[in-house]
Amino acid sequence: MNLIRLIEKNRVVAVDLETTGFNCREDDIIEIGAVKIEGWKVMRTGDGGSVIEGSELGESFSTFVSGPLKLPQSIVNLTGIRGKDLEGAPTTEAALKKLKEFIGNDIIVGHNIEFDYSFLSEHGRRYGITFGNRRLDTAAIARTIYRDKIKNYSLPSLAAMSGIAYTPHRALNDAYATAKLFTALALKDDEAHCNY
């Protein structure tokens, strides 16, 4: 099934997390951002095919997550998030429950989604919250579409190449950029006919 057929039959939510490190078992989630991708305009062609003409971004979800008040300096430098930003934020359990309510059973799309999913899965498991949603990775989709034509598949690089301006390394900003990139890739996939 290519992206057009997948989009026609499913709802998609872009998700991004900021964390205190790379180890889902030892590190904490400190920020969650998500945005719904809605209003896909799928047009039928004369030969029985389909073409996506674009989408709209819908409702969003964003929260800090209570965590250590002393964050690693590398994370502060990367994200600008400080320990004081987490004061009074929802607990990990409360934040993940709200995220699960927000995304329901929709497809989750993310950039290098398996990183974010490892945190959702590990931290969700601790509180009996299951994220069994189907996942799509914009980095993998971009590699399929562009093959070896570009060298850098980072979100900032692909966003710049697609004309998407944003400030990276904040969860909601990254979720919006991922949603816009996913739309741009879906438009290109009409020609690439990638299967997902």
C-alpha cells in the first residue's frame, strides 16, 4: 500500500519527544508534542489513480513532563529546556495518558520514530499504557523516495530542503515540522510508489 492509499484510509498524528538522554530505560521524557494531520485532499485521476493535493494540520498537544530539576547541560544547550520549566508539569503517567487519548488508534508518524517509540513503549509499560499504534518514519520514507540523491536525512536538513522553516529540538516544533515533511513526502510518493 503506498502513502496515498494509507492516508485515504487512516488518520495520522505526528509525535515528537524531548528526553534527558538516549536510553529509554534510564532517561526521562521531559516534553511531548503532537499534531494531527487532517484534511487530506485525495483527488482521483482519469486513469483510476489517486493524487494527493495536500493536507491541513489540525489539533495539537503539547506538555512538559515533570522530571529531574537538574537536567544535563547538553540537553539544556540543545533544547533550551531547564529544570524550572518542568516544575508543576504533569507526571510521566498523566502526560502519557493524555497523549494516548489524543492519538487514540491513529497512525503515529515521527522522524526516526523508533527512538521516540522506545520511550513511549518503555515508559508507557510502567503505567499500563500501551502504544501499539502503527508507526511511520519520515527518515525512512525520505530514504526510499530520494534513495542516494541526498546525503543528510536529519529533520532540519529535510525540512530546509522542503521549504519548512522551524526552530528544532522542541517537541511541538519538531512535531509540526515532521507533519509538514510527511505531507511533502506523501506528495512525492505519488511518483515513487513506495509501499508501507
